[in-house]
Amino acid sequence: MWIDKMGVSYSLLTVVVLLFISIGVWGIGWYSLLGVAIPYMAMIFFVAGFLYRVLRWAGSPVPFHIPTVCGQQKSLPWIKSNPIDSPYTTKGVVTRLALEILFFRSLLKNEKVELREAYKLLYKPNTYLWLGAMAFHWSLLIILFRHLRFFLEPVPGVVISIQWLDSIFQGLIPALYITDILILISLAFLFFRRVISSQIRYLSLPSDYFVILLLAGIAISGVLMQLFFRADLVQVKTWVMGMIRFHPTLPQGVGLVFYIHLFFVSLLIAYFPISKLMHMPGIFLSPTRNLTNTSRNHRHINPWDAPVKVHTYEEWEEEFREAIKEVGLPLDKE
């Protein structure tokens, strides 16, 4: 329990220290460091680390045929198989991956275990975790999609449409998007789930809390810019386009909260390749997900099995034939 509390405390302290670092750098007027140098360094680290890990995973041999299945494998014609939970075609693999990536289907399949009676286990889905994961990931995706309006000129109509749908309740909740509320609620749920549940807390590392708190810092600073500390969005887009074209110019009229938001985003981008967030590309390269379950139809060859020169029994017997005869042992070939 003491270790668990220290993990939360260290993560929270780290985020607070990073917050004060950004405030201090802004206070002494090093705007170029916050607005140009750190974002560029973060992107370089992200691209290099991302490519390194993806290429390393892609080049790793798969010694065993290990697709994760929870359905009947295709075998005899009169036995009904499950093409999604036990895919035997590329279409089945793509369908299962799409359901997992878009809807987190595995969280709805026996994720929670309860002991109801002696020697009787009950498996059931963890609906609350599924809802929290869906709310967080879809909100984050839509928020990232909305931010494309700063990177593209002209702004595509689909981006404008999604932004309009996300802000459809601004008549009731001024200056707030639906995804802003959802991502804050889902982050709070994911954080307190780790803190309250003794089983999850035991398995959690300080890095798990750090990522959630860093994402919360990004979300809170973004909401504060919308509600209280508004930044000049024209200046922000000019700065973004300048960064993309490698002609950076510092934005004017953006304030401290913008630089805090940018600093936290840069830290998350740089931290991404060395964190568990790499599960995003990792799911595409996982042999438990991207292999077809055809072990009864095709032999899986281990790529680590190098050719080995063997010494058969027949060769051994021929080599020691005279010695075997001399001691009176039987021979297969007289």
C-alpha cells in the first residue's frame, strides 16, 4: 500500500514540477525554447523512437503460431466455425482487428471474474471500463481531428463538420465541446479506478499514473484556454503553419496557458515512443491478433530454426560397426 501511494505521489509531483518549469521558463522570457525548440525536439524524438520500435517489432521472427482465439476453429465442413473470434481468412483478421481498434471488443468478453460460490467462477464483461475506454479514446481522436484545422489550409469540410457536431451543445454549455467534457470525465474515471481498486493499484506503475495525469494536464489547460484564457487562434495557426514549413515565428497574444498546454503536449509526444502508449501501433504487429488461425491447414515454420547438420543412427552405426560387432551388440544392418 505504501508503494502504491508513493507511485501516485511521485507521478503527481513530477507533473507539478513540469508545470512550474514551464511557468518559470515563460517567466524569464524564453519563449523560443517553449514555442520552437522543445516542440521540434519532441517531434524528432517521436519520429525516431516510433520508427525504431515499429521496425524492430516488424523485424522480429514469430517462432510459434499464436493467434488468440475464443471460438471454434475451421475444420470439418459440418462443424460451424467462428470467422471472427477464430479467423481463418485475411478478411476475418481485418474484421477482428477493426472491432478491437474501434470498439475495444475484448473488454466485453470475459474481462471480469467473480467467485460466486465455492469452486464456481463467473466470467462477465467489465462494462464500466469499456465505457471509460471508449469515451477517452474516441474523445481524444475527435479532439486531434478538430486540431487539424490549425495544420491544413484550406480546412477540409469534414473537419469543419466534426467540429460543428462536437460543439452542438454550446448553446447550453458555452465555449465547451462535448469531447472536452467526456475526456475529463473518462480520465478521472481511469485515474480513480487505479487508485481505488486494490487489484489494479497493485499492478499499476508510476508511469501509468504519469500518463493519465499528463493527459489531464493537457485537457485542463485546453479547457482553460477556451473558457478563461483565450488565445488568438489566428496567431496560433500562423505559428503552426510556420513550424510545418520550418519558418517558425512566435505567436502573439497567446498567454501563459497556451505555452503550458504546448509544453505538456510536447512532453507527451516525446514520451510516447518509450511508454505503454505504443500499444497504438503495437496492436497491428501483434501475432496474437494479426495471424489467421489455420494451424490445422498449414504448417507454421519457425523462422529461428536454422539448418542443422544431423548425425543419424544409420550413420553412427556404420561409423562404429566394427566396435559394435566386437562387443557382441546387435546391428540393424548386418
